[in-house]
Amino acid sequence: MDYGRDSLWMLPGYMDAVLRAGGTPVMLPLTDDADAVEECAERFDAFLFTGGPDVGPDVGPDVGPNGTKPDADSITGSGATLPMTAVADSKTGSPAGDSTAASDAGATGRSEVLSPERDRMESLLLPAVMQLDKPILGICRGIQFINRYLGGTLWQDLPSEHPSAVEHHMNPPYDAFGHSVSLVPGTPLAALFAGRSEIAVNSYHHQAVREPAAGLEVMATAPDGVIEALWRPASRFLWAVQWHPEFLYCVDTRSQAIFDVFVAAARGE
């Protein structure tokens, strides 16, 4: 959501990579209408949780409706109720306005734009899709949101909380490699890239998965130990990666392969 231009937009790489894989991409409306979100969950075949702004500090409450920490095995379908008060300055694009925006900036350690509206919608969409066991792919913010909503934790500001020599916030162009990741043997990602123990990826983020939620397992890590990919064995298909295959798919067959298996799962293959 672009607050300065009061508009919704999508990077074409997500759309084009899905098209290349044989799927038909559709951008969903940004809404907190639970019935509309439920209808989307029922009508479409698979769901891509894309990159974007930071995951807000109110996503993934520590105590769920049944008195337990929500996780990938005990999700009830009711998302967090999030405040809709953080806005962005129309000139700078930075959070502005009331104390909510100020506390959000403090929680992340940086003045990153947050999107409570998107947090709110995705907190309705994720459990609805999981209950229907439809394929899910998370990218960058997507892996962070899925993990945090399901009860995992995040590095809120990787450079200050987990400093290392690995560059996790590369400069453009993003259709280039930034660092390598090690694949965990026996995981679906390792099977997809059979014969490889490492692959090169791009990298542009400052939040990251710290502790995986219950039910999620690690598929790849960076040289400094940062978690780069997760999956949920109990789901038909729930994968999430920290890097950006939507920028690499034109120059890297492995990046396109991630979209290929995602669309194949949508077909039931």
C-alpha cells in the first residue's frame, strides 16, 4: 500500500513468474472484511504472501483465543485484531501521526513504513487458507509474517541485533546474487535442487526469522545462521523464503523453479 499516492500496487515479477509457471495471478483487494477474505480463500487455488513493509509489532499475539500461544498446529482461524492508526506522511512516506506510529518505529529499530491494513488482512487470510489446506508461498515479508503470526519470533533489526559480514540489504540491481544459503538435507527445497548443498540468492531485508514457529521447519540458512527458508510438513504445500525469486527468476532457473512447484501444487500435482 502506497500511502503517499493512496494506491495499491504489485511488483510485476510476482505476476510474471506465476504466469511463466502456468498460473493466472490475481491481486487481492486490501480489506478487513472477514467474509470477503473468506470468499477469496475459497475461490482461489493458492496464495502468495509477497514482500513489503515490516511486520507490525501487534502481529502474532503471544496468547491466542484458547489461552495458548498460536502455532502452525493449533491455529483457530481468528487473526489478531490490529490498530488501524499508523499512517504515513504524504511527502516522506514515513510513519507519522500518533503514538502508534512512533511506537512502531521504536519496535523495529528503524523508521520503516508499516501497513496495519495489510497486517490485518493477512491475519485473516492466512488462517483461512491454512484451514482449507491450499498451497502457500511466502517471500521476504511473507516468511516473516507467516512465522510471526504462527507464534515464532523475528529479528526486528538484523544489522543491530544480529550483526555479521553477510550483506542482507544489498543495493540494486536485485537480479544479482548477494550471498549463498545452505540447504538443509531432507527438506523439499533440497530435493528441488538435488545435488546442491548451497545456492546463491539475492537479499534485501532487515527483519528476519529468529525462532521458527511450532510446526515450521528450516530449509535453508545463510552463512551467519540467519534462517532463509521454512516449510510446514503438515501442510499440503507451505513454503517460505527470505530472498527475492521474483527479481531473479529471469536470470536464475532455480528461482523460477520455486514458482513452478508452487503453481504445480495449486494444480494438485
